[in-house]
Amino acid sequence: MTTISQVAREAGYSPATVSRYLNNRIELPASTALRIDAAVARLGYRPNLLARRLSTGRTEAIGLVATEISNPFFAELAATIEVEAELHGYSVLMSTTRGAREREITYLGRLEDRHVDDLIMMTNEPDDGTLATNIDAHSNVVLVDEDVPGVAVPKVFVENEYGAYHATRHLIEAGHTRIAHTSGPRFLMSVRERMDGYLRALRENRVEPSMSRVLFGSYSRKFGADATDQMHSHADRPTAVFCGSDIVATGVMQRLREGGLNVPDDISVVGFDDMPFADMFAPALTTVRQPIETLGRKAFRALYALINKQETVAEERLPVSLVERQSVARRP
Amino acid sequence: MTTISQVAREAGYSPATVSRYLNNRIELPASTALRIDAAVARLGYRPNLLARRLSTGRTEAIGLVATEISNPFFAELAATIEVEAELHGYSVLMSTTRGAREREITYLGRLEDRHVDDLIMMTNEPDDGTLATNIDAHSNVVLVDEDVPGVAVPKVFVENEYGAYHATRHLIEAGHTRIAHTSGPRFLMSVRERMDGYLRALRENRVEPSMSRVLFGSYSRKFGADATDQMHSHADRPTAVFCGSDIVATGVMQRLREGGLNVPDDISVVGFDDMPFADMFAPALTTVRQPIETLGRKAFRALYALINKQETVAEERLPVSLVERQSVARRP
DNA sequence: CAGCTGGGCTAAACCGGTTTCGTAAACTAG
DNA sequence: CTAGTTTACGAAACCGGTTTAGCCCAGCTG
């Protein structure tokens, strides 16, 4: 490994000059520049990142914290963030919390440890306040897709309320009135907002909402299955269900099928997210699409603005759209 | 930020002693240990990683290079690698090549740049030799799931030939003889091996293989669709198709459905990988399961052995299994 | 009691860059 | 020709750890 001193010696200058030249912090006469360039080329010099990082104090890496990277929705989001980060010369350190709150806090600690300069967090479990205080102790965090209430960092979310409203109205327009809502963790922003949209659609169309029809749990396939069981113990069964996420919808559809029920003929299902392969399901899932790519890009941009101490918007909301496929049927 | 010198001063010892003690490189009398511990706690000392890295020359991070993290199979693999890495105190730097060979080589350069100590590569595009020579220049790379021919690094693969053999035999036992094979890039190890298994199953069961029935392309959904079109222009259409990967199978099934054909009644489909949600497809996909979790864990373990200069096996093969679902129907 | 051993600890070099401050030489203006 | 200003560059401090070589002294040995 050649060092900057070797390059300097080879070129006949000092390490300081070489460093400043290579980092464009100085204008040099053409002859000098040439000699340095030649020396760099001759020795195949590549600056030692570790040394540079120590001396500058910056790592040019960001952290990406998600609950599960194996969730296709997060995987896709991570992918777009990674692309955007690479574009700006940043590397991405990936970490999953697998539902453990303390791991989220551990990863925040990486900011202090200089592991990464900044963090993008996509959490999807409710917070009792500990996470919030931990995040607030840092100034270089961006929240994407899901809120952690009470923290003052840039946030990039989608129009949850409107998406849910739209989805529910779609079900109503197809003739459904007994519409269940199987969502996620009760105290999550997205869950509350989606429920709000669901309720508004019902009320605006004069169908009486019943809280016994809205089920909370976790954003997981298992909860979808469990919720389905619960729905069916209910007196008058729903003819349609609006799920808080596609993952939940897969659980619902799976259990429905196991129970011999046909989607959409016996019961209609709508999801939220439009995760990859939602169109391949049995049946293809009608769902509310989140603009994953834009979400990821905006999240990184917000972080980038933060890094460069530019003005950042406190919260951004991205539009969603209903994509109609085969999991909804008309009802007389 | 408190430094090790401040801790040393606070405790009344030298930085050297504190450093050695904190890294378990020295045995100290209990009284000394106590005073250092106390100083660390009092000042809330956290070692500066950047400094440590420069001085040790190690980053305690590994790189993960995949073509697409948004492919659920890779996402899942990445997730298990990340879990295993974290268990051993390593962070994971994620990078996707999006099919660009030069990006693969760029990421190899990160080894020299001390970005990461080691690299796990899951490539799935054929190599013209440039990647191979680049990999060979490094001693700390592990290949997982797919080979790059001619490089001498630890490799963790699955029993492709047997899996394909098994899948094809399953089709034959269901009465099929006109079985197509839509695979991936022709010169990929996995493609060749899976084709070998496919051909062996045919021959062992006295059905004459026809190379016009095996189609090569890319491991992508689009290729699955295109290949389906091509299959249908064929004189006597296949009654079943064995796909080289689930991603390809989704493309096949999608196009089949668009063409008004029913899976499995009109045509049976078998995939390879058992990617997440393969059981949710329409119909649920019969496929060859790769033990993703074991694959990821073994890959990291191989890398870890490399790091610690332990003996490593040159190549490991993991067993696969056929998981039967609804995409295959009997034929008289 | 001299010599040896080993425990406890540290000075100083080192990792390889970046950055600040400054100076000598060249150039410009008056 | 002198004073002031640029230009071109370098010495040295700094980032914050780790590690090597070795010092000092207590205790043991003969």
C-alpha cells in the first residue's frame, strides 16, 4: 500500500501539498499538478480511507435501520435508498432490529461511535418514548414511512389517511358495507391514519362503523391469519376486509383459503403498500400503492440536506394511489 | 467526546494501560481495573472507532454485493447474513450492482480502500473473466449461491443438479413428458447444473430431451414472460415447465394467465428457490427450496474462518428439497 | 545480600491522512 | 528600487486510538 508520503516524495513535494491538491483545496501550476498526477499513477496510490476518516471525522456512510429487510417492501425501499446514496458517494450500512427496541437504540449509538454519519430509520413498532428521547439526542436522523411521535427530525411519509379512505370507498362502491379493517400495532401513526381514512369513508357513505370490526395487531402475516379467525367468530361476518398492509393481507388470504373461502367471491380483500409481487398473489391483490422509489429517494435527499446543513422540510407527505386488481368483487 | 487519554488521566494511569486493559490484552490488579472501570463509567467513554480502525487496520465490517437487493431471495439471504454478522460483531455494508459488471469490480476495490475487511458476493450474471481475475487478486472474498468460474475462494452453493432432477422427476411422475425448461443466463453455473439435472431426469425416464425446449435468458420476470411466448410458438406445446428460478416462474405464470391459460390445469409450473411468498402465488408455487438461512449463515461462517485464518472448505454444497404446492397437476 | 524473575505500568512510535499557519520567492505597483 | 502582495509550497500539529520495548520495583532464590 502506497501512502501519501511516498507519493509526495516521488513527486518531489510535501504530503501537505499532495493532500490539498488531491482534495481540490488548492490551485497548483500545471507543471506541479502533472508531476503529482504522474506520481499517483506510477505508484497506484489510493488514499487510505481509515486515515482520512479519522482525520476528517466523517465516514461518508449512512446507516439504514429497518425491522426486517426480508420484508419485500423494506427491501425495495432499502434498494432505492442504496442507489441514491451511491449516487452521492455514500455507502449504506444495513441493520435490522427484528422487533427489538434495544437494537434500535444500539444502532443510534453508531452515530456516536462514528460508525456512520447519519441514519435513516424505518421503524414499525410502537414506541414507549425511549426511542424518541434517544433519537432526539441526535441531529442527523431521518424517519421514513413510519413516525416516532414527538421527535423533531425530518420525516418522509405517505398519505395514509387518503389511501385508506380511497381503498375503503372502493369497497363501498363495490357494494360492501360489512367491511372489516385488520391493521397493525394500535399506536402507530400509519395505523391510526389508515383507520381514520377507513372510518371517514364509512361515515361519508352512511355506513355505521363498528369498532368490533377493526382489529389491531402487528404488521405480520401471522396477525393476518389470526385476525381472520377472529373475524369469523363474529356474528355477521364481513364481506370485505381492508388490510393495513399487504403483509397482513397475505395472512388474511392464506387463512381464508385454508378455511375454504374464495377471494374475492366470498370475501373481498384490499391491502396497503403494493409490495413487490402483490400482483402475483392468488388472486392478484388490489392495494394502495406507496411510491417506494420516491419515498427512498426523498428520504436520502432529506438526509443529504441535513448533512450539508441545508434547510430541510419537517415533514413531507407523498401521494398514494389505488391499484385495482382481482381481489375485490362486486356485491349486490 | 471523551478520549482514552482523558479516561487515563481521570483514572491516574496511562492511555496505553487503559487501552490494553479495555481490549483484554493485559491482566491488571483488581484495584486498577476498578479505577479504570470507574473512570470509563464516569466519563461515559466510548472508543472512537475511526481511530481504532486506523490503528488496527481493520474495519470490522463486511461488504455484501448482490445484483438486486429487491429480489426477495437475495433480501432474505442478506437478512440472514446480517444477523450472523451482527452476532460476530461485524457490520454489513450493502451494495447492489444492478447488473453492471464494473460496479462489481468497484466494490472489490473497497477491500483495498479499507472500506470493508471482506466481501460476500452473490452475483448472478455470467463473467467474461474480468471479474474472476479481480476476485483472485483478493484473498478475502466468499462466493455464495452462484459461482464465478476459476476463482480460488471459499464457495457456498446448493445442490442445483439434484434439485432440478428432483423437480423434473416430479413432473414426469405426474404424467408429463413435454416439459420445457426456462432457466437463466446460459453460462451460469446454476443454470448449467439445473439443466443437467433436468436432462438426467428426462433420460432416466426415457423421455427424449429436446434442446428446443430449453430456453436461456436472464433470471428475471421479463424473461419468464418472453420465454412463455416463445414456448407457445413451438409446434407441440409443453404441458409443464420447470423454471430455473421462482422469479422466472412468476413471469411465466403471469404471461400464461394473460394468455388465458390456467396453471396447473392447462400447464404445470415448477420453480426453483422457494422465495418468500412463493406460497401466496396464484396458484401456490411448487418449487425447489434452497435453505436460505443456512446458506447465509454458512457464507458468513466461511468468511469468518477466512478472517481468522482458519482452515476453510473450498466449496460447500447445501441440500435442497422439493416443496409441493398447487402449481403441478396430474396428466393422464 | 547480590542476582534474578516477573508483575505493573508507561513513553513513544505508529497508523496515514488533513489542516493551519507561515515563509520564501516572485511579482506588482508606485 | 522598495514596499506590498501573491504565488507556491511545507513544517508541524492533529485526529484518537494500539502496540512495542522496556523501565522500575517487589519478591524470591541461592
